Amino acid sequence: MNENAMENMKNAKRRDQHPFWIWESIMDTPRILSECLTGRTYEQVKNVAEKCRQKNVNRIYLLGTGSSYFATIAEKPAFETFAGLLSSTHLTTEFREYTPVNFDDRAAVFFHSHSGGTKGDPETVQKARDLGGYTVAVTDIAESALAKSAEDVLIGPGGSKVELPATRTYSAAIFRMILLAIELGKYSPYKERALEAEKYLKQVPEVLENVAKKYALNAPGIVEQLKDCHSFFMVGAGSNYATADEAALGFSQSSGCPAQAFQLENFLHGPIQTLRPNVGVVLIAASGPFQERMLKTAQACKIIGAKVVLLYPEDLGRITDYDVCMDFPSGIPELMSPMIYMTPLWQIAYYFSLLGKGCHTDRLSMDKPEFKEAFSVIMEGDKKFVK
């Protein structure tokens, strides 16, 4: 696609005019999250929480690869804040080869993979089980190898998807893991904190639906402001470091420009020195202890001359000082914000892809012969990238 195609998309009045599956997944995310609160998914959450209590679990290990790993970064603070459980995040392969020395039978390990078909995951599950750990598959495919190898499952309600990028599966994994953290917290000294968090979590699908509708209209104009950028930095902190990671992946795939994610202080200790005109900097100033520092960093990036995109809650007032100012509803708790702040960034990435300078919107580069050949080597026995 080219810029003419993007112009046509701006005038589209119905979602089914979008020619790619990923848009459907992005816009379907609120419904998917809502379904996590009832039925099979919620019963699985309660079952896993009960098993954790029976096993007297005192340590949570969150594992994944790619977007699934980024989701674990957002999940970690929820287990510590709502349930008081020490938690850590790991790439699945790193965990397999460098298993923590203090791993024992009071550990619970959550293996994240949308497809449940990532090569090596079942072997890592078996290693954790052999060491006495409680293993749970966080996947969307009930019949996957990962789901079959773990003791229990947390199956996302969305099922399989056509497109390769994560979108709804990323948010749904975070949502049901926060739901689990809250369920565990109800039977801990953090009960009141967990119950308060539960009240807002139930509002997330509706809040997200409104945000998604708003930025479905605004995303094309934002891309117009940013289309001349030749690279991007995504800056996050706390649980929204996950948002920065996921956004960098989405922007780099869709825009054809390199995009890197940095934690706020790491960005200030080096990468900020490389800013130039037509370098885009996306800063996530959600509520939380790093917000003021993030806002000052946005000012600094603007003074240097970079193109600045600022995401912020509307209770800060109307901000117009930057190239793109993206406001969000007030009152979103910091630990819930990654599920809400990420969706508009996917929408922007989608419209970037319509310019035709990056990867295919749904298939990325997997229809190109050279990529098929390359992935037949490095992904042998893995997900079905090569067809």
C-alpha cells in the first residue's frame, strides 16, 4: 500500500473496510478482555490461584519470548503489589539454560506463548516440573504443545489469529495475569489493595473501548506528523517499560524505520545524546512515580529538536507543546495502564504499515522468499512461520 491507500482508510466509516486482520484484532481487544472476567478463563484463574495457595507458592517466575516476554514486564509489579509475591521475568530460553539457583517446590512458573508452539518451551516446562515447580501455560491455543506439557493453563478467550503481530493476545495475557494476582491477593495481607484493584480492572474493557474508538479516528493524522521520521525511541518506566518495548517492535515492523525501547533513566544516560531532527521520541507519561521525570524529559527532547510524542492522562490539563499529544482518561492506575496505553500505539503502527515502507501489515516479511529460507533455518520446529 501507499499514501493514497492510507488516505482512503481515513475516510472509511466501518471497520470491515480495513483490509487487514490485525485491525480487527486491535479493535476486538476490549471484548476479549471482558470475556476474561467470566466463564472458562475466570474459572481457570481461580483454579490456578487455589493451586498456588495449596502449594504455598512464595515466588513467581514469568517467562516468555518477544511480545510474550514484554507482557511479563507489565505483570511483575501486579504480583508484588496486589499479592505480596516476589516475582521475576525471564526469557524462556535464558531461564532454561540459567535456571535460578534458589528455584524449588514453592515456585510457580508461568510460560507465555500465544501459539503455544515455540520450540523448546515443553522441554523448559519439564525442567521446571522436575525441579518441583508448579507450571502454568499462558496461551491462546488449548491444544498446543505448551498447554499439554504444563500442569495447568490460562487460555485466552480469543483463540488463534491470522496475523503475526501480537496486539490482542499481548493485552489479554496481561489482563488475566493481573486478574490472577488480584485473586491471590484476596487471601493475603494485601486483600484490601487487591479488592480495590479488582474494581478498576473490571472497568478496563470499557475504558479501552472508548480509547480505541478515539484513536481509530486520530491515528492517521498522527502518522502524517511522524511519517518523515527516520528512527524512533520509545521511552517508558515501571510497568510501561513493557509498553515501550512492545511499541518499538510494532513501529519498527510497520514503519520500516528502526525503533528502540529504553527505560527512562537508561535513555537519559546515553541515547538522548543521539537525538537529531526527524528522530521521533515516544514518551509514556502515565500516572506513577516517574511521571514528572518523563514530562521533563519530553521538554528536553523538544529543546534538542526531536519530534516528540507524549502520552499522558488528561488530568494534567491540555498539553499542546509537542508534535503529537495523546491524552488518556484520568484515574487509570499505573499497573493497569499498559493495557490501555498500548492500543493507540498499535493503531498508529497499523497506519504506518499502510504507507508501504515497512513490513506487510499482517504477514510481516514472511511471504518473501529470502525470509522463508532464513526462517526455515533458524525457526526449524518452531511456530508455523514458514508455509
